[in-house]
Amino acid sequence: MDLERILFSQGFGTRRQCRGIVADARVRVAGALCTDPDADFPLTAPLDFEVDGQPWRYREKAYLALNKPAGYECSRDPQHHLSVFHLLPPQLTTRGVQCVGRLDQDTTGLLLLSDDGAFVYAFTSPKRKVPKVYLATTRHPLDEAQLAALVEGVLLHGESKPSAALAAVRRDDHLLELSVVEGKYHQVKRMVAAAGNRVEKLHRERIGGFALPATLAAGAWCWLDEAELAALRRE
Ligand code: URA
């Protein structure tokens, strides 16, 4: 693929802008300066390049995990807070990366993002039933009746069918581990309220077989490799 198209595919701007970036001697490929936008590079092996000294690897599709802090909205066009896209390099937004489902602005933890439409659909479709594990800090102590109600199913305001958790485990008097497959608006907060308690803090710990890496600080993101994508699909 020629260098102009490589940069374009990775979100470095329009075709014209990418041509200019290369012609202005701002790009190194595998360590060597390249000023020819038409120079061809095979994509059979990993291709590492730098733009203005910033290292980048060519990726046909982007799959990433963000440790979402509180106070960020998942929308590109946020109403009251900053957008999670502020936490990512602008190239990722330019190449069309989007959130895989949404977390509330005050929810923290694992948020997946991708520009692979089929992947986004697969992990947000209610048909796929991918389990998501949340840790909810509750206002009132958890009791057995609440845990049983969450697993048996609670009727959410405005819904006709009950919502049931796959599992509801008390980790502590005020700390609930809730595993759900649905992704309705305020799903966990509404379920806990319907069971007679209230969520004070919410954190997503896991999606499918992939847990938020302990090394990923709040606000930081990482690429997902093949093994992590496979773990995600394991349920
Ligand atoms: N359930 C909620 O109530 N909020 C979230 O952000 C995610 C799940």
C-alpha cells in the first residue's frame, strides 16, 4: 500500500493532508525517512512508522480498551462533560473509532472501542448475550432478598418483561458483583433500584472473558491483541 493511503487509513487526515505530511519529511518508516507519498510498503508483516516522532503501527482495524474515569461521556458530542474521545489520540477519532456500548458519565472501568462495525454490532447486539460484570457500591447493606430478586428478575420501570442478572454476588456489605447480558439504559442502576437498594458508584470490570487490565490506569487505553480479542469472545 502506498504511504499516503497508509496514513489516510490510520486517521492522519485527508488524502491530501497525508500527502503533505509525507512530502514535508515528517514520516519515518521502520526508522528511515520517506518523503515519497507514492512509496509502496507491503503490509504482510507489522509496519511501524513515525509521524513527527510519534511511533505508530499500521492496523487494518482498531480494537482498544479504555479504563474510563468518572466524568466523561461516551458521546462524540457530549452535553455536560468531556468526551471519552478526549482521552484518545485524534487519529483514532478520525478513522471512525466508536464506543462499543455506552457507560454513564459517572461509571468507571472497561470500555471497548473499535472502528470495526461488525465487532461493535456483535458486542452490542442483545442477541449475542455477552456477559458484562459490574461492581456496584450500594447505599444500603445488601441482603439475601435483594440478591435473589436480581437473579430471579426485576421489572424495570417502563419495561414489560423482567430483567434478570446472570449472577449477583455480595463481595462486601455494600459491594455487589452483578453479571448481566442486557445493555439497557441505566441497566444496573435500575435493576438495583428495583431490588430495593441504590447504586452509589458503578465500575465495569469485565466483558466476556476479558477483564480490565490491572495495569491500565484510569484514563489510559491500550490496543487489544489477538489473544485478548479471543478472550473477549469467550463467555
Ligand atoms: N448500567 C448502568 O446503570 N450504567 C452504566 O453505565 C452501565 C450499566
